[in-house]
Amino acid sequence: MRYRQRGVLESILFDPDMELYRFYPDLDKLLTECTREAENSMRMLSQFSMKAKFSVFPPIEFGSFGSNNWSIVPIGKKFVEIRLVLDAFDQVDCEYVFALRSKILMDSLSVWTNCAFYQTGIESGVPHVDDLCRNIFFDQIDWLEDHPIMSGKLCLSTDQLSYGNSIVAGSIGQGERLARAAQLFHEARIMLLSAPHLHNDTAAALLISALEVVSLIDEPPKNCASCGQPIYKISRRVADLGVRHLGAGAKWIFDRHYKRRSSYLHRGVPHAAQPYTGSAIPQLDPQGIEGCALPTPVGAPMNLMEFTSCIIRAEMRSEVAARSLAAP
């Protein structure tokens, strides 16, 4: 088999063992007919509509948004219904494509709202008819803290609706740089919301890894003059990314979190590990911040979480703008 690119088949070479022709003298004809039938089926995609119910955490009511190929509508304060319009060969293929693209969409929604999303089933409740696809967009695209809320409801921006269109259409797959970053962010957000203070360091590691993915550059790295190995300067890339989006004053934050992640992953040193029983007991720790041992609640990387989602959102806006300029 020869591939045009990963996952895209270009040609298949059949080389049957000659012994098979004793049992199937018309094997060449059968293979030709089989190939022709497969080619014809590839041109016979049908359109399907599929929906699923997702819980939203923290429970904040979502606004109603929609386009030609996807929509999100609230079912009370705790749930949303996601509907995708997909091209597929049959119902089985549709279910697979839905599972794949709705996952990418949920990861992106986490970045867009700082919430976590959990699928609760294919059968969903009935949304309020008067709420369907109002598309009242959030215009503060550079928001940083908390959630994008207008009139008590979570909102999206116009570029996010367009980005979702590209996901559902298959133009943005799970291997795309920002889709991978969004997945890491969503996993970190789920950890911070589902078990507060238990996974602070793991969540922070995922967030820094998400920024590493965002900072990936296409041009090949320079090689070390001594050993010839590639020089990636990953920590510098992450800090530069933060400075580009948040200003020079943010550099120390990303430098510090990168060092903490290295200490945690390579030496097993947590950022804040002292138990908290309602009262904080000051203790000295030469390795701690300002020489103090910190209780676990202090170690929650909330600022890093908000900075990371803000940066990924900005990169997604740039992606949407670039795709719009490239369109004929």
C-alpha cells in the first residue's frame, strides 16, 4: 500500500501467490471488481445528523450557538446538546466520525470556556425552542480570567464557531498542533475540577506540555556543534510564547513553571505537598518558594491554567484568520 499522506491511501498493489490461482482462476477479475466497488463507495458519502448530551462543569448554563454543520444548545444549567452534521458511508461510519470529531470539539470548548465536558449519552433531552442558535457572541476576545459569560450564560466568539466548523468538516484533525494542545489542556482542567489539590503537579505538567505543543515550529532545529544532536531550547520557546501573548512581565511565570515541571517529572519533587487541615502551619523548606513549605491548596496552577487557555485561544484565532485568507 502506498500513502499520499498519513491516513490517506493513494494506491494498493495486489501480488497474489500463484498457488491461489489454482483455487481462484478468476482472481484478477475478482480483485478488479472489488477495487472498482470500493472506489464507487468512496464517492457515495451520505449526510448524517447525530447528537449527544454532555455535562458541563462547573455547572454554568451555555448559550445557544450554531452553524450549518454543528450546534450547541443548553439543557438546563448542567448539560448541553451537541449536534454534528457529518458525511459518512453509513451509520456505523457516522458513529465513528462523530466520536472522533466531537472529542476534538469538546477539547476546544474546554479551551474556549475554561470548563470541562463529559459525554453522558447519545440520547439527549429536548432544548428550549426559543434558545435555539441565537448566536449572541462574546466580543471580549482577549479575556483571561474565569469564564466568558454574558447575561449569566457561557458564550462563544465568531472565530470559535468558525474553528468548530473546520473540526466538524474534518479540516482540523486530532493530529493538528492546536488540537493536541487543547486535548492536554482539557485533561488538566478535568483533573483540577474533579479532584482539587490531588493532581496539581500533574495538571501543571500537562499545561506546560500544552504550551510546548503550541510553541512547536516547522523549521528544523539547529544542531549542537559538539555532539550533532538537535537543539530545541524548549523552555525558551515556552517562555517566548508567553511573552508574545501576555507581555514581557509574564516571562518569569513560565520559566518558574517549566522548572517546577522538570523537578516534578524527573526528581519527583511536588510544588506544594504539605497537608492542609483548615489551618496553615508555617514551615521552612529551602527548596520551597521564598524558603517556605506550602500546603497543597496553594499549589493549584490556576493562573497557569488561565494563561494557557488564553494563549491557545489566541493561536486558534490566528489559525481561523489564516484559513480565511487562504480560502479562494
